[in-house]
Amino acid sequence: MLSDSVVTLKGVGEKVKEDLHHMDIYSIEDLLEHFPFRYDVVELKPLHELIHDDQVTITGEVIYPPTVTYYGRKKSRLQFNVQVDQVTVKAVMFNRTFAKKHLNKGTTVTLTGKWDAHRLQITVNHYQLGELNKDVAIKAIYSVKGSITSGRIASLINQALKENDHFIKEILPPSYLQKYKIPSRSEAIRWIHRPENQNQLKHGRRRFVYEELLLFQLKMHLLKQRTQLTNQGFEQRFDEKKVTSFINKMPFKLTEAQEASLVEILADMKAPIQMNRLLQGDVGSGKTAVASICLYATINANFQGAFMVPTEILAEQHYDSIKEIFGREINIALLTSSVKGKKRKEILEGIKQHDINLVIGTHSLIQEEVVFHRLGLVIIDEQHRFGVEQRKALREKGLQPDVLFMTATPIPRTLAITAFGDMDISVIDQLPIGRKEVETYWIKENMLTRVLEFIKQRVDAGEQAYIVSPLIEESEAFDYQNAIDLFYKLQDYYGEELKIGLLHGKLPANEKESIMKQFMRNDLQILVATTVIEVGVNVPNATVMLIYDAERFGLSQLHQLRGRVGRGDRQSYCILLADPKGEIGKERMRIMTETTDGFRLAEEDLKLRGPGDFFGKKQSGLPEFKVADLVHDYRALEVARNDAKDIVERKLLENNLDFKQLKEQLEEVSFDQRFD
Ligand code: ADP
Ligand code: MG
């Protein structure tokens, strides 16, 4: 039986059992679901199809038996000829003198090794007497721990398959197997372990990709449904006419994408459920504008709003610009760690008494001692791991406001619906009209002087520039030293003619603020900075960005940095100073110069770095899939997602017998405890 312990297999003693346990294999079923991590494929092809330098396999008859030459200490070279398809092929084999006695004239032998198409010679690393019994031999290779080998696992799986094939139950409803033409579970398990040809391998894998993604998406949809049922939210009854006239008073017309997102968000706010939504949009696409409208609506409905951003500088910037948008009628407070003493006390009291309608602060706002009177909407900007922690913090305070997360990191759809599958997602995939594309150039060190002169020209024309300082091994401690060094170098270079500011993470908050303000007023023409300027800063008069060591950044991060320029109506420039060593690095620089489309860059970033690295280490929020691969299996992901949605909406797991096995399986698997 599948639930039997692996010790019931022949040859599994104490030692093997322990090795298997270390690999999380306890039962026969666990063993059968330990899938190969790759395959060695041996395929017999005619000689003229073999590619020079490839690893190939040929079968032929020995027509000239081996001669052995010795060289060095204990080293030998064996050489013989075989006839393959009427052609004589030279075979060379090292340090295997013992093979000589098997390779007599007339013997048929199968050789695997590196092919030299010019000399018709094979350098053999594996030989086998006789012919291959098939044209293709696919060998599964398993990951292992301890002293157990891949071959040993393969033979245990063989044994388990023979004895248990008929116990493997189907878990997908028959209609799905038909619809997608996928093999049954037991067939697919056999095919994935012992494929007889590429086709079986493909379809066996295809089945498990779908199964895995379907199970995962089902977990997500059930979680989402559960959250909506337990988290009753407020119905926010705002005056739609007032909201519309607020929108009409804005100095611009909303883009279609902004409008569509706004409609989705406002609908959530009106509904008696707790909104849990992610708003994605490139830098400058107008997310903050949308956020202000939503905050206006919540205040109009007589609730309080909270707007949380990653840094104090940003909190201050947003405070200033939102105060301008809202005018005097709304009481707004800025609450950061630099607000202290009596002032802080007053603000806290104001929030408690609902004298204050809107608080702007850093992410810690909801975790601190702040007590809201009637919190209706929380907007959280640029938080890397969205959702889980913040919602938990709110729950612990007994609050259930609508929550909107915002990010300027365009996240490829496959990752978004996987990592944030329990959230609703709105996308602003359009920039306001009239924006000029930022021109991007990739340069090497020898062009630096020309670039510095170019910056001088732009400054003479009344514009400003950001210069992002070099990175040292991603260590923040050293980064600021680099920024300081660069600052002095540039001061030397430009002399008294223009004013340069320096911004890095180690500066006290009030100094940062004063430097940012000077830069906004054009009292400083150049701002040298570490990546602290990455998020949110808005100075439309800045038209040039020079980034040192650009090869050390990921595409998404470069895109974020570049987003600091191109915010006004003048042509802007981004210059990447980079000397990447590898092909991937060069490719990244090329892509940056080719496109400013954040979603395309994100897709490329995903392809180049893989899903694990996309969000940065450890905070990916992505589950570990056994078979599915988010880069290549995106179509299966969409299909599985739709099916899961349908199953949950129509309550098929409860009402339909065909889904009984699927339901049981769902209770057994776990991708990440957050979703269980
Ligand atoms: P994000 O928060 O997505 O980076 P913002 O909301 O800060 O974008 O908008 C960037 C700039 O574009 C701001 O100066 C804002 O006033 C302006 N803006 C926003 N929406 C529009 C629009 N529909 N048309 C023109 N300008 C807009
Ligand atoms: Mg609501």
C-alpha cells in the first residue's frame, strides 16, 4: 500500500531508511512522489546528424581491436575502430585497459562520449556491449542525501512501482483529464520516473505541473474566501458627487488605467468586505493621485485614513503634496519618529479623538501606540512583503480597515498571482500622456568625462542631476563612504560653479530633509546619493541620472532609479556606467537601453534571474514548487487559476463527488503554512 513504510521494500535496512528520512521520504507514496530533478537522455542518431563537440551515443561493430599505449604513471590510452552505418569511426578511451579483452573484432558495442565530427572520432566515457534496445534511453537522475545514490533510488522506485501501481488513485475529476488530455495519475507517475520516450516525459510532467498549480491555486482561493468571510469590513458610504467633483478639481484628467483601478478600489470600499488589494503601476503612473482620491472618499464617509510610506523623507514629501491637494478642510498629521514630545502627544490625541482625518507616516505607524477612532482605509506604499504582517498587526489592534498596498515594482503576472494570490490586484499599465521617454545610455569608464561635461551643460540650462554612487558588495556600511568619496571628487571636478549635495542613509533625518528641500528648490544642482533616492522622490526639474556600477543592480532596481527622472516635460537622460563581466550583465544593460516599459523589464528580469531572486532573497513570498516552474509554465498557471476559481465559486469540492479525491489531497499538501 502507498501508506506503507519504505522499510517494506526489499533492501531497505536501517541505514537506507535513515537516508530516506533525511530526504523526507517515509512512505511508499513519498518515494513515488520524489521526482527526478533531471534526465540523462541518450538518443541514437545517424552519424551525419551528430554535432561536433556534443555528447553522443553510437552503436557499431568493432573492426579493428584495441591497441593500448601507456604514458605517465598508470595512465593508458586505448584505441580501436568501429564500423557505424558503413563508416569507420575511431574510438579513444582513457585508463580502461581492462576493456581490451571485451572488445574483440566483430563485437557489437554502444559507445557514449564526445564527438569529433572532423576526425570522425569519439572520446568514449561510457561503453556497453551490444546494441541499445531502443532508439532513446532516458535515465532519471534523483537528488539524494547521505550515502544513498541516484541509482539506488531509481531501483527502489522501480520496485515500488511494480508492487503499487494499482494503488495510485486518480485525484482529478475525469472531465479534467479529458479536457486537457492528461494522463491518469498512475500513468503519469510511471512516465515521470521511467519515460520510454520524450513524449511520455512531456505529458507526465505536464500533468504534475497542472496538478501542483491547481492545488496551490485552490489553497489560495479558499484562503481568500475564508478571509472575506471572517473579515467583515465597513461599508464606506461616501458621497459620489463630492468624490467626482474632487477628481474634477485635479489639475489633470485621469488616465483610463487610473480610472479603472479607482473604480475597483472604490467598489471594495463600498462593499461590506475588508479590501485586500494590491495596486501595481510604474513610477509616475499616478498611483499616489489615485490614493489621494481614495483617502478623500474615506474621509468623506466619516472615517480616518492612514498613508504609510517606507522612509521619513517620503512621508514628509507626501505630507506636503497631499496637504496641497486637500487644502484646509481636512486635518492632516505627519507622524514620524522625529515628531516628539508635546507635538507627538497632541497628534496622538487628535487621532484618538478623530480631530485628525488623515495620518501620514512610515510603515511602523500601525504597529506603534497610535489609537484610531474610526480607521477606514490604510494605504501602504512600497512594502516588500505585502499583506501578511501588516494585516496581522491591524487584526491584533482589533482594526479591520480596507487595505490598499501599492508598488512601483512591476511584478510579472505569474509571480503576482502566485505570491499575492489571496489579494485582488489592480494594475495601472499606462503613463499619463505627454511624458517623454527617458533616453538611456550604457557607457564605460573612458566616457565618464564626457558625461560629466554633459551634466554641466544640462545644469547650465537650468536643469538638475542625480548621481548614484558606487556600491561595495551590497554592504550599506561601505556605500555611504563611497558616496562621500564621490561627493568630494565631484566637488573637485566642478569647483565652485555648481552646488552639490550628498544624501545617504547614515545622515540624521533633519539633515536629509534639509538636503532634499535644497535640491527641490534648485539650491543644489547635483545630488550625489546612495540608493536611498530609489523610492518615491519627486523633483521634476531633475533630468539626468548617472548610475555608477550599474551592473550590480537588478533590472527592476535600475528601473526604479531611472524613474526619478523624466518627471517633468523636458527630455531626460539616464546614463549607466557599467563594465559587466558576464553575458547576463551585458544583456541587462542592453535591455535597459532598449525599453522603459517596467512590465517588460520585469519579465526579462524574471527570465534572467529566476523567480527565487526576483524579489530578493528570503522575502520572496513564493512557495517552493516541486515540478512547476513560474517562468515556463505560465500558461498552465492561468488555466489552473481559472479552474480553481471556478471550483471554489461553484463549491464543487463540497457538492460534487468527482471532486472528492481532490479535496482529500488538498488537505494533505502544504506549500507554505501561510496559506493553510
Ligand atoms: P506614482 O505615485 O505612481 O509614482 P504620482 O501619482 O506621484 O505617481 O504621479 C506622478 C506625477 O504625475 C505627479 O506629478 C502627478 O501629479 C502627475 N500625474 C498623476 N496622474 C496624472 C495624469 N492622469 N495626467 C497627468 N499627470 C498626472
Ligand atoms: Mg469595504
